[in-house]
Amino acid sequence: MRTLAFLTAILAVATTTLGQGWEGEQGDSDLLVPKRGDLHATVGVSLDSMYVWRGYRVFENTAALHFLADLNLFDSGFGVSAAGHRSLSDEYDLEDRERWDYTVYYQNGLFSGEPYATNFRLGYVYYNYSKLNKGESLDRMEAHGILSWPNLLPIKGLCPSYVFAWIFPARDETEDNFRVNEAEGYLHILMLDYGFTVPGIVSWVPEHLIKIHSEVVYNEGVNLGPHNRQYRNPEYGISHAVVGLSTDMDLGHGLMLTPSAYYQFTFEDTINDNDDEMWASLSLTYSF
């Protein structure tokens, strides 16, 4: 059954990419090659019907609200960002999973104009669980690298990417901490995205950017603690795959509305009890 699910996922990836003649993780391949000069910022909010992160359901099956603030430091390639993730449920065991992510990164491009042109991003993330009681910690850190090749394939808009992420505890396990986070491991994510534009459906939005996204994730022992009730480390191997569809609707004046939908094929039973997942999202961002 698991082999059949994997073949179905690969077929879905091939269908979405080749059928339209084209994000690590749901969008990380959209790297910007910096120009020089100004200070830029993006703030935003999004609503998910269910929050799935690194393959795990964070707030079970409840909806979630996300907040984002990103600061591009004078188009140097360096940036900092903060993102918050909050369940819309009042249950305590979901509330204490509220998380704030603090990121510093550098992104740029090499070999511009060449078939092997490469966009890259190097980043560090601190994941903070702010709602836990004193003496508890599920905080973790992540170091990641993202490589993207926009000109590598002959189909315009078809872009392969690779993500490497190392996730490890933010506190020493020997501390006097009865709920210490023992999650440590590596993720390898292979992505294929296809982007194209279509005419707008309303006169005040001239065109839409459509993005078809696919990814396959190899998990080397990453256990995300409170999102995995069994607290068992996953077996090394392909844990899940994701396909998705989104569109950017430019509302003008720096506003962007992005509806999206995703489907996850789960192959490892320590990831969401081996259940497949489907969810939708609606994001609104303002860039200035």
C-alpha cells in the first residue's frame, strides 16, 4: 500500500508539472536575486484550514492563523523575519503549541544568464514555543540551505530546487527540564515548481501568477515533539510528498492576495499516523 501511495505521488508530481508545460517547502524555491540599494519590508497574515509543517499536523485538524514580518536589508541579500503561528481553537493542549519563528538569512544568485544559473539561500531559524509553563521547553533551532535552478530545464517557468535542513534542540538535554525537546535530525527536500501567468478574472487585477508546486521529503530522524503524540522518531526514508496550487493576485499598492491548496501523501506512520492530508490557505501581504 505504501509503495502504491508513493507511485501515486510521483504520478501526481509528473502530471502537475508536465501537464501545464512548473516551491523548500511550499514556496522556498521563490528566491529573489537582490538588487542594490533600498530597505524593503513585507508584512502579512494568512489563514490555513489546517496547519501542516514539515509533514506534521501542528494543531491537529483545527484552523490556524499566521503572522509574518520580513525585512530585506538594503537589497544586500541579508534579511531578518519573524512569523507567528496560532491555533484558532481554545483547547489548552493546542494553545501551548503556539510558535514564533525568528530567522536571519542571506540569499543571492550565481552565474546569472547561464543555463546553470543558481539562486541560493542560507538561513538560521529559532523556533520558540512561548506558551509553555516555566521549566518546559520545546524550542528548537534550524540551519538550512536552499538551491534553485531557474534556467536548468528547457521549459520556461519550470524550476527544480533542493533544500537541506538540520533541526536540533535549542537547550541541552541534561538541563533540569521535564519536557525537553529531543528532536534532532535532517531533512532533504526535492522540489519542482512551474509558474505561469493568466489574464485576470476581474478588471482591477490584470493578470494572475499561477504556481504549481511539488515536493518529496526524505526525513533523517526529525521528530517534531508535540506534533507527534507518539514521540517516536521516524524511520530514515521518504516520509511524505506534497503537491499544491496557488495564485498571486496583485491588488496594487503593494498588496498581494494568494489563495492556495495542498495535498500531502504520507508514507511514514510516525508522521500523522500515516494519514494523507489536504488543506487550503488564504494569505494577504503588503510590501513596501
